[in-house]
Amino acid sequence: IGGALFHILNHSIMKSAAFLAAAAVLMKLSTTALDGYSGLGKRMPYTAFALSISLLGLAGVPPLNGFMSKLILFTAAVDSHLYWLALAGVLNSGFSLAYYGWVIKRMYLDEAIDMSPAKEPRLFVGVLALSTAIIVLVGVYPEPFLSLMLRIAALL
């Protein structure tokens, strides 16, 4: 249960950062279409970077927090002889990485029709910077966060 709580915590941080980045894009570029993300790395570099980190974390790429929590979940599945579940999780992570990689490619390698820089909302940039730092910090140094989730799980 502690590993699941750890993953819920991590997932909520990564997903919140991704949605906040999408909100910044909507606010400044007035689009929700993926075509609008072309060239985002040049137009809104901080937002694009934070979105990239959150997407890579959601896919479970090391050294980000999603990798650590997925590793714990997949290890628990294997230890419980639920090999099919571990395989499904690994495959899902692979599919996620392929799709998120395509989005990241659009942001950094594709050109937008309008490549003029968009003024990124400072409050959004600040919260995205904090979220990105947490995603990296928990991935590199998961122990205190995992310990907290294990203590909470013991109370359930």
C-alpha cells in the first residue's frame, strides 16, 4: 500500500504540473490543440521545459519521481508473482513514452506558424519551476517521501 500511496503522490505532482503547463499555453496562445504546441520550446521555454519533465516523469523515465514509484509498483507485482501486471505496467510506460516523446518533439523540433515569443505568466513559471524541482528531487532522493508514505500505509 505504501508503494501505491507513493505513486499517487508522485502522479499527482506530475499530472498537476502537466495540466498547469497546458493552462499556461491555453492562456497565452489560446489553444488546446497539439498543433499549437509546435515550437513551444522557443515561444514559451520555461513552460515547455516543465511540461517535458512532467511528461517524462509520467512515462517513468529515470531519474524522475515516476520512475521510482513505478519501479516499486512493478517490483511488488513481480514479488507477488503477478508477472502479467508488471508486464502490462512496463508496456504502458513504453507506450506513454512514445506518445509523450512525440509531444516533446513537437515542442522542440517542429516550427509553429507564429514563432514570436509569448510572455509566460510569472506565477505559472514559479509554480512550474517548483513542481519540476520536486519531480527531480523525489526521483533522485525518494527515501524521505517513500518513508512517509509507508508510515501512512501502516496506519491504514
